[in-house]
Amino acid sequence: MFETVLDKIRGLLGSKSLSDADFAEELDKKAAAKGLNWRISVVDFLTLVGIDSSRENRDALAAELGLPPDLKSGSAEKNEALRKAVFKKIAQSGGNVPKALMD
């Protein structure tokens, strides 16, 4: 599932590579017209990049990224942990992700 996230982001970046693009700036441009707050909401982030943000998909992504299984599905705590984990993994994959998004 994470590879799908990366593919969708690459599609949004056009000809720019993950490492060359200003990740936050590019997503801010896309989000502005849609009223999505992707910086603080994993649901908004997934919606913005074109991925089903259902609880089931978020749980699958959380499992893939190694989040603790004891985090309650759909909870604010799990969603926040998932948001940080997604941005950290994007950075590990070469993405130019601001540190503030991973903390």
C-alpha cells in the first residue's frame, strides 16, 4: 500500500523527482483548492493524493509501516502516529519532507 502512496505522490509532482520537489509546497498547492488540511490529517493527506482513506485502508497502511497493533483503529492517536509514519517513510524513500511533518 505504501508503494501506491509513493506512486500517487510522484504523479502529483509531475516531472519532478521526490528528492527535487518541495513536497510540502506541491501538496499545499493541490490542497488549497480542495480545502484539505493534509499537514495535520492523515485522512486529508490520503484523500489529497487520491487514495481511499477508509479505516480499513488506514489500518492496512499502519500495519505495513509497523505501527503498534494495540493502537485503537480509527483513534486520533493511531491516525496521528500513522501521519508521522507516512511522512517519515516518504523521507526515507528520498522525499524532501519538512522535519516538522514528521515530529
